[in-house]
Amino acid sequence: MKTKLYRSLTVIWGLVISYFSLLPSDSMVITSLGDKAEHFIGYCALSIVASLGWKSRSIVPLSCIIFGIAIEVAQGLEGSRTPSIADAIANSLGVVAGLTLVIFLQRRSSNNINPE
């Protein structure tokens, strides 16, 4: 049951990222975090929920990183936005950070359950 929930959250979060990433430049939502921090946090969250929905240690990060690159390319097709290598790097670093956090917490949890 939890797997379905996390998979649904992954799809929803991916749609949220897509929506805000593909808004025309004059409709962009500006926060005080800064562009790169927004990318990092968004993709960190995406990789966390994705890694809880799918157990593959290779497919999840690869899929999240490819998604981030695809969104950057799509921004170039939108017309008023331009793709950014720096944004793609921030996306990818967020993916790595999220997966690292999940792995760390899972290992810590399993060590507490099965002390050696």
C-alpha cells in the first residue's frame, strides 16, 4: 500500500515540477530561496519519494536526472525560457542528495532493528 502512495506522490511531484518549470517567464513564481536552491530542493524531494516507491538503486536516480535534463530542454522549446546547464546540475545534485539521505536513513533504521 505504501508503495502505491509513494509512486502516486512521485507522479504528482513530477507534475508540479513540470508545471512550474514550464511556465512562461512572465508567469514564473519567484521565491526568496534562489533559483538553484529551488531546483536542488525540488529534485531532492522528487528523488526521496521516487526511491520510496521504487527500490532500484540505479533506475530511480537515472530517471530523476533524465527528467531534470528533459525539463531543461523543454524550457528551450517553450519560447520565453532558456535551458540552463547550471539548473540541470542543481537538479542532479538534488537527486543525489535525496537518495543519499534515503539510503542513510534506511541503513540507520535497519541497524537499529537488527543490532550487531
